[in-house]
Amino acid sequence: APIGKPLDGGTILSKSNGRYLIVSPKRSEMILPWDKRHMAISRTQEITGTSDWFVPSSSLLINEDLNVKGFWFRFDDDNTYWTSDGYSVNMSNLVVKERSKDTSSKVRTFKYSII
């Protein structure tokens, strides 16, 4: 199975319909207010040398079928990540909530790749 193997500078999280879902490397993760989340995309592109990275939606982050939970983050005190749809998700318990967009949270990028 390709899960956990490197691809396009990141790590494969799942495969569905001929597409791989890839999470960016940990070193590309940033802590930013919501309106600056695009900076994480630029950082990931610089680190990986590849494009098409995006900030995931809340529905993608809480979808356990995609093997996301617990694979790409550590269970620590602050696992709150911004989503593209303006919510934050606490990955430790998969709770989606609204927060002030001025609040800084982690941002990690994902991409799809076809092989």
C-alpha cells in the first residue's frame, strides 16, 4: 500500500479513484491567522519544489476514511488547524468550530496527485 510513502515532497495519506491525497512535510507547517493561510502554500511550494498545494476544508480534515487522523500530526496540546472554509479543527478530537479569524492556528497544506 502506498500510504505513508513519499510523493511530490510530501507523504501519501490515501488513494481513491486513481488519486493520491498527499500531506505536506511537517517543516512546511506554519502558525498563522486565517487570512494569512496562503503563506503556508507558498512555503510548501518552496520546500517541496512542487505546486498545487491547498489548505484543506474542514470536511477533509475530519474524514477518518482518508487516514488523516493521527498520521500527520502529534497528539499534543495544540492541534488546532485552520481550514479553507474558515473553521478550525482540533485534530485531537476532530471538533470543528468557529474562531476569531484574527486568532493564529496551525496551517498545513495538502494536494492531490495522479500517478
